[in-house]
Amino acid sequence: MRVLVAGGAGFLGSNLVRALAEQGREVTIIDNLGTGRRRNLEDLLEHGAVMLVEADLAEPLPDAVARIRFDRVYHLASPASPVGYGRRPIATLLVNSVGTRNLLELAAACGARFLLASTSEAYGDPLVHPQPETYWGNVNPVGPRSCYDEGKRFAESLTVNYGWSRGVDVRIARIFNTYGPGSDVDDGRLVPNFCVQALRGERLTIYGDGSQTRSLCYVDDLIEGLQRLMECHEVRGEVVNLGSTEELRVGEIAERILHIVGRGLGVEYRPLPADDPVQRRPDIAKAERILGWAPGTGLDEGLGRTVDYFRRELAALQAGAVGTLDAV
């Protein structure tokens, strides 16, 4: 089976590529390395297990990709952290619009099955809790997060319309907060920030009073959910939430990470960013019913693995072996 993973050098993408390669799939990655890292894939590239095509999805697809007849197309190509899309707002909009169209055209030409990695940000700061797939969201279309939120919402619309009008076999994953190995030290999201700050002996930065909630899904569980969604015939044209239903206060997540690391200077409170969601928890009844999927990794176990990963990353960074997000 020939598989294309757009954004395959990023956090989720590289974990997906690794899982596909271990299953013996023939994997091609397209990534401009704007926020992805070649280092995430070095061992696979060295052994020829996967092929990386460095290109911008907002441009016409290079021949190295366009000439292959793929069976599956995973679209994970987009900056996904506030730091990433905050630095690249136009690129974020383009990869989710022009880039999505380019990949859908490829899927149509190949007869490939297509999966869009969308986001819980499609729900905005939700007025319904937990959030089911039927909820339309509460999103600011001109706010500081709009390049990502509205980019993904447009990508969803484009995807389902290619399904309706062009007959492409599409499905959409709305991905909730996911954490684990493969994240960048400078990622900027909740768990990476807390882990890195705790390991450096710094105060953990909490935006707001820490009472806002998040539901954290370990990356291995999320990747399994994506693959089940891709391979399930019954979800053609459907949107499916993937994430954890264990809802915790941000302050409690900080406390757990401090406990695992075993040191730290406590927390520091800063103003809540504009449009930051107060509550975030998916309704995953659809994924449980159709895919037979639910997360299985306990939070403390997953956080422990993640802390170990960032401990290694910081040691390598200190030794000068790893660049920051600005350098990749």
C-alpha cells in the first residue's frame, strides 16, 4: 500500500509515519520543514524506509509526489501550535486552503482514500460541553487564532465538498489536545511548555487562573485512532472526534508534571490569551461506536514518557545537537 503523509515531519505526522513504516507501508512524506523536523525521521530516512519530499503544499505538487499513485493520503500539513501559526499566519491559511485542494486533487486522480487532520479548534471557545461532532462551534473569524481555526474549518468544507461533488472517499478527524514524544522543545503548547520549564527549574507559566480545562490524549493512542478512521469503510464523508475524555484543570496538569519531574519553582500566572478556550473535552461516542476506539494510556504514564523525552531533547540541545524551532 502506497501512503502519502503531508506534514509527516511534524509531531503527529512523524509518529504516524513511524507507525506506518513499522507496518510495512510504502510511505512518502511531503513537508516544507517549516515547523516539522528532519531529525524526527532521521533513522527511517537513513534506512530508506520512507521518502521525504521537501516542498510547499501551497505550490503545485512536485513530480516526485504527483507521479505516484497513492492508495491513502493523510493531510496533517499545517502549523498546529499558537507559536507555529502565530509566526506563519498566511502560510497556515494557504496550506489549509490551497494545500488541501492540491492534495484532494491528487486523491481524486489516484482514487485514493483521503483523511484530513482537523482540530478541536473548529469548535472555538465552545458553548456546548462536551463537544460532539454535531456542534457548529463558537469561533472568532477575525481573531488572533483565526488563521488556524478558520483555515481548518475551510479545509473541512473543501474536503466534504470534494466527497460530494467529485466522489473522493474522504473522512475528517477533529483532533483534541495530544501530547507525547516528537514535540519540539519550543512547541509552545501546554504539555511541552510545562515539561521544559519544569526540567529547566523554571516556574511553570499558567495563562489565566488555571481553572480552564483540557483533555490530554497520548500520541500513540491518537495515531491508532487516525489509522482506524482511515481504514473504516463506514465513516466515508464523516467527521469524527479523537481525544481523551479525562478533563483536568490546567493547574492540576501543572501539578502532575511538577510531581513527575520532582523539582520546580511552582507556577507563574499570566493573562489569558484572546479567544483561548475555557473548556475543552470531546464527546467520542461516535469513535467508540464506529471505530471501537478510545484512548488507553493513563495520563501519569504518558506524562512520564513525555518528560523522559524532553529530558533527552534538552540534553541534546545543551550539547548543541538540536536546533530550536527558528532553526528548522
